[in-house]
Amino acid sequence: MENEKPPAGIFDYIEPDGIISAVEISYGINLDGTWSAFPSYVNRVYGLRDEDGNRYVVKLYRPGRWSVSAIEEEHGFLLECAAEEVPVVAPLSGVDGRTLHFLECPAISGSYPFALFPLRSGRLFETDRDEDYLRIGSLIGRLHRISRQGKAHVRQEWLPSLSKNHLEMLLEQNLVSSSLRRHFEGLCLHCIETIEPLFSHQPLLRLHGDCHRGNILERPGEGLMLIDFDDMSNGPAVQDLWLLLPDRIGACEYQFSLLQEGYGQFSALSPGSALLIEPLRFMRMLHYLAWTAHQQCDHDFSLRHPQWGSEAFWIRELADFEEQFDYIRKILDSSYTG
């Protein structure tokens, strides 16, 4: 019907007063009512200020995306890094000593997990010079030095098996256009089978998981800072490096060598890491496709992506996956033939 109310998004029930009250109770602070929304596609993030002028960020996690244990692993990793002076923004502990709290919401028959962080500002990191690649490589090396001291037990692993799970979900829910389903399935399975051996002897460690320039701040007088560990995972170390490259590996081997040089000040990449980059790109494409599938019924998502799931959408997706698989085969053929 023309005047029918659109379905509510999962975060449409949030009220500023409710969050402010929950933060004050959970953390024992008095807020002055300042409220500002920060850009965040997955979660909801708001700026707050207490009566002493201290500024905070409260992060409401999307319900159902991560388990409580998974979020606690993210927080634990951040606290480990902060204790070793790796520049990250660690969550604050509440009056109960915990970093994760919950805002009950009857409208969703559940609650919003939330955490409070000190506000840290800066400008987005730019990789304009060789020095920039060395610096960020060094920072990721420092991060991974801490990563190797433990493991995330409930976080996903960046392995081809994860891509199989994503593909199965898309097929089981009949999301792929029927006219393209067989072609898409065959292509993805062929690619996954091709890249699986590359991962068989790669050590896994805790990762930032979404380490691109948008999640790195340049803080004048302090240096670089890593933010937004929401996609923390386990996987090969190069997963935290390749998103910083300006192009496919064949077009930016020099930049990758600079990242490796900086990284090598604190950690070492395992042999064969460069060969994982384009397979990881394919896996990220499938990961993103599966993730957007989970959001397709969300009102906000449908407004931003009205053509998601259409025949034209899947034609474009199939073409992109074919192009990436072709590139992977060229990279592998050239490496095996010398």
C-alpha cells in the first residue's frame, strides 16, 4: 500500500535519553546531554560528553552480529594491545569492572550490547610517500607481535572454508538469481578449490580484520592509531596488509615490499604470503556479498541498495567474480612457471 509504514531498521528504536541513562548507570559518570551521531554502517556510534568536559564514544553493536564472547574477545585484544603501548582505543571498564553492557529494548525482544570508549580524533591516514607504507607496515608488525601471544577462540577464521560457508548460505536461501545460480556456484567452488592449498601451511594469528586506511588515524604529535576492531578475526598475517595496497598485487609489488620492510621491524611474514593476496580479495568479495545478504531486510539497507538481489545485480557480481578468478589464475600460473 502506498501509505504503508516501511519496516523498521534494527536501530530505529534507539532513543538518546535511554542511551545516556544506560551509560551513566553502567559507568558511574554524569553526562551533560551532548549527543552526536558518528558515521557507522554496521553499528551505531555516538559522541557523548560528561560534566567535566571529557568526551566519549558509545558504540552500540548490531544485535545478532556477534556473540557476547566474540565482543569480549575484541575487547580483550584491545586491552592487551593498549597494555603493550600499541596505539589503539581500548574500551573503558564500567562500575562492575566489565567493558560490555546491555541496553534492553522490548521492541526487538532483546538488547543492544554497548561499550564506552574515550574519544580519540585525528585525520585519515594517507599513503602518499614511501615513508607512509613503512610506518603503517611497522604499526601492523607491532600489532601482530601481540597477536601471536594469544588466540581468538570464537572469532571467524580467514580460510577458504569460510568462503564455502558464505556460498552455502547464499545458495540455501535462494538468493542467487536462478538463471545464474549454477554458473555462480561452479565458479566459486572452482576458485575455492584452487586457492585452498595455498592456505594449508599458513600460520593463523589474531587480526584487526578490516585494516584499510579508513580505520587508521594520523594523530598530530603522536603518530598513527588503529581504530574499529569490530571485524577482528583469525587468519594469515597478510590479511591485515593487503587492503592498504592501491591496486592488485601485480601492479604494486613495490608498495608491498615497503609494507614488508616496515612490518619486518617487529614481525615476519611467512613464506608464500604474497600469493594469498588475490585469493583473500576473492574471499573478501564473497564475505561482503554474504554479509549484505544478512542486511537485505533492514529498511536502511534497502534504501541504500534498492537493486540488491535483482537479475542485473547478479550479472554484475558474476562478472566481478569471474574477473577476479581469472586474475588469480594468472598470478598462480606465473608464480609456478617462474
